[in-house]
Amino acid sequence: MEQMDQLLIKAQTLIEALPYIQKFNNKKVVVKYGGSAMLDEELQLNVIKDVALLKLVGMQPIIVHGGGKEISKWVGLLGHESKFVEGLRVTDEETMEVAEMVLGKVNKGLVQKVEQLGVKAVGISGKDGATIKVEKKLVNGQDIGYVGNIIDINVDLINTLIDNNFIPVIAPIGLDESFHAYNINADDVACAIATAVGAEKLAFLTDTEGVYKDPEDKRTLISVLSLEQADELIEGGYIEGGMLPKIKNCIDAVRNGVSRVHILDGRMEHCLLLEFFTNRGIGTAIINYERLFEHEK
């Protein structure tokens, strides 16, 4: 009897997922993969399983990954200290070489894990197919080296991969007009790509449960934010530190056409499935209600 009850619970879970599978069938979803979930082997495999399942039930997932902690490790092994200005890595020529090496290794490792699950994937960076065009990014007028500001996304290669049943796995490197390589903030890349491909959802895997009105009080987790509410939180000084640029990126993505942006705790097992396929959801969703209502008319 107990075994039958467990089977019925599994069946109910599948039924609960059905409307979400229908709603997002054939829709592009971007997953920005970073934080602790990249460093823990078991969490990493769970994330890849989630993305593979999104693909197998008819969605069109795109992975954009970071690798900052791994880059810092290798810079340290070379006897150098990682320096940051307003959260951005100061990237000289040697650091840029390390970043490309590390991001390439991370990229192909993720592709390998996807392929092991029987799903096709191709790893690229913004250098491939002229996908990401950048210019030098200055921070308050300060030159911090080979750090790129995105000025254009060419979706041709991404769409070609999706049309041929591959999951694109994208490393945050771009080229300027002189074809010099630049390191790019992976959050910026995820938002820019989600906007350019017209993604239905953009999910950030982070090291926090979501957005809090008071970061010291876990009871103040905000499940859903409108654009206006997100602006008010920023203006009121409730969002600061590393979450501030992330939220600003999310707001820009939603204003530019992405229906929903989700900030999820990547340390939670199968967080993507819980957000995409259940009534409860987790984390914080930032939503353009006007566009949402237009879709549902």
C-alpha cells in the first residue's frame, strides 16, 4: 500500500507539471549557471539533469556559465592576486589568458555532462560566429583591462544550434571590433542573450534563496516582484552589494522583452524543476505584468 501511495504521489507530480510543459513547449529558456552549484560535483550534475529534462520535454534551453572562482584559483596558483573594481575582475593580458583557459575547460566539462545524459550540446564562446561583440568597459572612467561591455549579440549560431537539436553552452568571452578577446560578466551575457533570442524565461542560479527586503531576516523573502516594485527596492536602498547589479540586469532583461526572470538558489537540489514545473515555485521572480497579460489575452 505504501509503495502504491508513493507511485500516486509521483503521478500527481507529473500531472501538476503538464500545464507548464504545455505552456513552455518550444520556448527558449536561458539558464545562467554560476556560484557554488558549479563547484560541487553532485549539485553540478543535478543542474545538468534539470536542463536536460527541460530539453527532453520540449523546451529550448541555453546555458550561460561563469567560472570566476575557478579563474581566481588559477590566478593564485600562478602567484598573482585577483583584483576587483566594483565586482569586476581587473583583467590584464596574462589574466585574460587564464580566463580563456579556465572558461574553456568549464565549458567543455558541462558539454560532456550533458552528452552523458543522451542530450546533444555544443560549447561556444562569444568569439564563435561573432556571437558577442564588445567594447572596453570602463568603471567610473577607470580602465580595468580586458573587460568587455556588450554592444551587440548575433543570434545566428545560437539559433542554428537550437534548430538542430543542440543545447548551446556559452562561455562569457567576446570580441571587440579589432578582434581582441575580452572577459565579460556572465550575468550581463545571460541577460543580453535572453533578450536577443526572445527568451520566455531567464533563470539565475545563485548562492542566495532570492531577493529579501531585509537580507538579515529570512522571513522577508519576496516571491514575485513587478518592475515597479523592483525599482522601488533599489531606490529605497534595500538591495545592495553583489545583488544590486544582478537585479538591475534582471530589470533590463524584462523591460527588453524577457517575460520572467527568476533568481534561484543553485545550492537547492533540482531548483530549476521546482521553479519550472510546480505550483509552488521557489526564489524570486521579476515579471512584466503588462506583457504577461498581453500574452494571456
